[in-house]
Amino acid sequence: MAPSAVEQVKADSAHLRGDLAAELADGTDHFGASSVNLLKFHGIYQQDDRDQRRARTTAGRELAFSCMVRCSVPGGILRREQWAEIDRLADEVGDGSLRLTTRQGVQYHFIHKGELKPLIGALNRRLVTTYAACGDVVRNVMFSSTPEAGRPLERVEALGRVLANRFKPRSEAYWELWLDGERAVSAGPPTTVAEPIYGDTYLPRKFKLGVTWPGDNSIDVYTQDVGVVLVPGPDGADGGVVLAGGGLGRSASDPTTFPRLADPLAWVPEPELPEVVEAIVTVFRDFGNRDDRSKARLKYVVEERGIAWLKAAVESRLGRPLADPVPLPPWGGARDHLGWHRMDDSASGEDLWFLGLPVPTGRLNDSSVEGGATEAGPADGSAVERRTAVRTIVATLADHVRVTPHQDLLLCGIRGADKAAVEEILTRHRVPRAEHLSLTVLSSMACPALPTCAQALGEAERILPQLTEMLDGLLRQRRLRKVRIETRVTGCPNGCARPYVAELGIVARTKRNYDIYVGGDTAGTRLAVPLVESVPLPKLDSVLAPLLDGYAATRKRGEGFGDWAVRTGIETVGPTLPQFRRSPGED
């Protein structure tokens, strides 16, 4: 087969330049098709407002074009001045909101073409980059960054940052296009050398990395192309188990695509981890599928050739053997770290705290009227001024923020004496804390989906409040109010909110119909499986109600919903639930 059209675009781009400079200056409100593919490497997706698409098309008008711009933030860690600039730009060039991502980044939506260069320039002056936040490269490196007392975060953060720098593209196109060549103000390592890791056509598709430590799987390490778990070797030496071949995306039109969890590859001494990860990346570069982008992920290479083959290929590139992986201890404990926690402040001796602040759906703004409050908060329908509250706290009482893999914020470096002042600010702006929200709200995630994402088949973020309200009601009716069910909702099968490792995954099949997955576990170590397909959105409760009836009646003491579903037998439960015909044209 011939390489895909995107491969030719990359090959002809002169290392990510293409016609971007000319199109930025042409006075139009959108980019051409080839440039749209190259923009992704610069952290930009061209989109259109799909709420307006049909009316504009019918009227013969151009689409309402805008861009999504994504900041690449390793581990989600942002200093006070960086957060202040990100927040300021949300009003200056954005729509007044910020979107926290499931990979610990920050996104702007509805950015117009003429605003891209000022936005990216301002971000880079605060050493925040958008480079390689998207595209066929190693994406934003995730790592467990919760600064709770007793956690070995220095090693996790150090490795995460080394990997983030190692895999940034080396092309100077980013500086030329967005920063007028001013490399000194940029947030990455510039060089005139051509891409030593990626080559002229970069990777076959995106590549995701994550680093964590035993006991904390908040990053869903098994869903990464490569995950590293820092755990001692057989002789007690510092190092980590490398996992490879994870990934959740699948195609709505290709039933041979599938989610997959990573396999243990090797235990590697800590100083050698970056080199080993690079070898895996280059194996993917050389053996990944460049003909069919729906199959262009490392997981398909591992599935086809096996983890032993990958290990041998990596060893061949390193010129030395790799040790076998050591067993990992059980995963457990909290994964969202909401509420007040003492920080690991042993070095300074200060009484420092962080506050885990829930940000439902990851949308940080001042205009949302939210549901889900149970004991306090905006139950009267008034607006939640969450963005203003965060701005005030970070400017005066916290020294930095951390974006979590669950789309929430950790407000860090708060003195114990200032905790009451922080609470007062949140109350004044009607911001619910974790204790004010239902467990369903706290344990749910959604991708942005409509109206901006071009891949979305249906809604996700905008319907999450009604879904959590419905699920809350079903749980209360069955006296399960204190049960937490990990729920993820996505607008298409690509799985950006990681629904395929959730206890309950709800995945859009069309604009109106959703597939239901169950059986993931709270540790993130088990895939969910399809339960019922093509359920109309208003009928979701007709499937969930009898499912929860069974859970309430037959669960064991302390048994989670996902564990119950697997023990009971999903293949047995599924046929007993309402079934729905697929709409004409569905796959």
C-alpha cells in the first residue's frame, strides 16, 4: 500500500513549515488542508463551530472557523506567573474559558487565525509552549505530580522533564512561524540539526508517555504507548519497569481497531530509562503503519509482533540485553487527590498545603450554572465564578498550580495560616469544594466533543451534567449514594477521556446514540467491554436502572461496580438489558 496522504504532507513540509507562513499572512480566516495537518505539530487544531455548520452550509456561507490551541505542560505543573498569563489570555484572545485536559494540559477554544501568533508568543514569553502538544510526535509527558507528603516526586518529575525535552521536535519552524525567530523566549530546546529522532516524516502517528510511582495510577499508565513505573530492581537499585503497547483509540468505521493495555517490557536502571524509551520510539518510527492511520499506533505493532519481539528490537538498537520486568506492587489509594492535603515540605520546614479543587468536565470559567451540589454550592442556580476564584488564590495565596489527569486543579504552596482565606475566596465566588459535590460528579470525566471537535460524533462535555444527575438519582433510589462509580463519557470512539478503562464508559456512536461499556477497575488495570450498543441518549436510564438493580442486590461488601460486573459475567448480564436497533447508516 502507498503511504497515507498525511505522510506526503509531512515529507514535503520542510520540517513542519509547509505553506504556514504564507497562509498566516493571506488575510483569510482559515488554513488549507495540508496546513491543517502541519498545524497539529505546533499545538493547533483548526475546527469549526458545528452548532452553526448546517445553517451556514445551507445558506452557502463558509464554515465558522476557529482553532483549538493546546499548551504542553509536563506533569501539569505551572508556576504562578505562568498560570496568570494563561488565564489573562483566555479573555484577551479566547472565549473566557480554559479547558483542562485529561493529559494534564490546558486548551483554548475559539481562537481565530489572526490571534494565533499573539497567543503563542505571549505563552512562550512565560516559557509555556504549544510545540508538539499535538501531531505525530511524542505528546505532552504525563507524570504523577501530586505533592503529597511522603511521595518521591523529585525522581518522577526529573524523569518526566528529561523525557519531555528529549522528544521535542528540533525543527526551528516553530520559532520562525510564531516567535519571529526569538529562540531566547521560547519554552523548548532549539537547534539547527534536522530531526535526529523523528526523521523527515516524524512518527506514523501520536505517541503518549507517562511516568508514575507504585501505588499511584492516576495517569492510567497502562493506557500509554510507553509507561514507566519507578520501582527498585531485584538488587534494590533505582530504576523502573517499562510498559509498552497501550492505547485506547479506536475507529468508528473500522471494527478491527481496539483499545489495548500496555505489557511489561523490562526493568531498566534509572539513568538508562531515557535511552530505552527513545529506542522504543524509534522502533515505532520504523515499524509503525504509515499506510492506514487508524492502525498507526505502537499497540498494533505489539499486538501483531509481540512484546518479546519489541524487547529484542530495542535490545538490538541499544547493543545490550534488558532485564526482565519485576512484579509491580498492587495499585491503590486515591486517584484524584481532592480536598486539603499537607505538602511534602520537609526541605523547607514550612507548614505548606495544597487544595485539590474539582473542575467538573475540566471547563474553567465564570459563567457555568452547575448541578451536582449536595450540601453547599450553587444549588440556587447562581453562576460559579471558579476561574476568578482560582486567579485570586494563585495570585495571592498559592505559589503554583498542577493540572491533574482527572481535569481538576491542585492549588499548591498554601501556608496553613492561609487555608481559611482560601476557603473564604471560594465561598465568595460560590465555588463548590469536593465535599459539596456528589461522588458521581467527582468521579466523572468527559472530552470536549461538540461543538468544536471535528472527530465528535455526539455530545460529551455538554451532556455530562445531565448524565451525572441521572446517575445520582438512580444511585439514591437504590441506597447507593455513597458508591463511587468511575464514569467516562466521550463524543467518539477515540476515547480521549479514557472510557475503556472506566467502570462505566459511555461512548457516542452517533449524535443521538451511545455504546455502554462496563467492567474497568478503579486501579486502571482492566479494560471495560461493550455491554449494550446504540442506546438513544434519553434511554440510557432504561439500561442503567436494571444494571444498578442487579448491583445493589448481589454485590459483595465493599465490591466496586466494575468488579461486580466482571464477577457476575458481562456476557450474562448484557442480553437481559434493553436492546436497541442501530440507526440507518451506523456501522
